[in-house]
Amino acid sequence: MSPFRDLKIWRKSKSLVTKIYRGTTNFPDSEKYGLLSQIRRSTVSIPSNIAEGYGRNSNGEFQRYLSISMGSLFELQTQIQIAQNLDYFKNKEGAKMYELSRETGRMLSSFIRSIE
């Protein structure tokens, strides 16, 4: 298996992190330790768990960490929808981030199936 940095899903999820960070810069200050922090933590968790699972040198452990990444992705999707309901995103930024998270989820699901 190639290094985790060569995994398309790792690169895609890392790109998602960057877009989420940039897209949440205009959240209200009152959310600094609330929803904003939670969105960013769940997003960072996705590529982090892919990398950590890869480093476990066991297919079973890797699958477990990929599953954790998927859980973090679903958490992120929920948080994006909550932020949309609160009108925290400008223009259609929330919808774009949600769609990017769904695209990442489809890739992650396919990757999990491919290594089972």
C-alpha cells in the first residue's frame, strides 16, 4: 500500500478541511467555542483518522479508523445543516460545503468497500 499522502480520499478530505476553515471565517464571535469549533474539529478528524488508521499497519485497524472518519463526516454534515438553519454562511457557501462533504462521503464509502 502506498503512503497515506497518496490516497485520493486523504487528499480530498484535506481539501475539505481547507474549504470548511475558509467558509466559516464569518461565523459570529459567539460561536467561537461552540458550533464553529465543533465544525472545524469534526472536519479535521476526517483526514486525521485516515492517516492514523493507515499508520496502524493492520487492515482491520485501518478499516476501523476509516469508519471513525465516516462518523466524523456525518457529524460535519449535521453541523453544516445547523449552521445553514442559523444563516451563518454567506450566499450559497453552506450548500457548497454540504455538497463537497457528500462527495467526500461517497469517495470514502467506495474506498472502504474497496479494502474490505
